[in-house]
Amino acid sequence: NTLFLLEAVYDDGVRLVELLPNLDKYFEAYPKIVYRPLQNVDRDETFLTELDSYLEEVLGKKYGISLKKLLRKSVNTRNTIGQFKEAENRTFQCAELCAKMYKVMGVLGPDEHA
């Protein structure tokens, strides 16, 4: 039962980092860290399969931030389970990465703002 952090960073792009061994580094780098547990979600086999598919698609993608991304009000998602596919040149910044994951997995509706 290892905790991982999904993040998008300038040097490495989208990656999974084991959280507990690296927690001190995060507290040194950021003045405030907020933990928001995901509530009212069944972590069943479908949820885990969807999470796994999403991670396979985004891990290794490059980090990218722009004014256009910061001002965008929505994140596009797939229409049905199992049809998620990101473009090869797709980039992510952290908040966008999480919002897209929640929408792809059905935690947020396609028209909800994250």
C-alpha cells in the first residue's frame, strides 16, 4: 500500500513519485501543501482499470503551461469508458492533469469546471 503522487514537472514531464520518501522535499519547496481526499467514489475494479489506462496515456508526456491553458474554462474528455487517447505531443500542467483524470474517470461530469 504505497502512496504515489502524480505530478507534471518541467524537467521530467508527467510522472509518478513515491510520496512518503519525498515528502520533506515538497515541504522545503512549497510553503503550503493541501491534501484533498477523493470522496464518494467507489474504488472498484472499473475505477482502477480506468485509472491504470489514464496513467498509461499520460505518464511521460511533457510539462507545458501557457496563458491559454490557464484561462481555459474546461478540459476536453472522451465520451465513453475505454476510448481515452492523448495526442503524442500533448502537454500537461498539474491542475490540468488532475482535472482531466477526474473527468475521464467520471468523478467530474464533462461540463463541470474543475
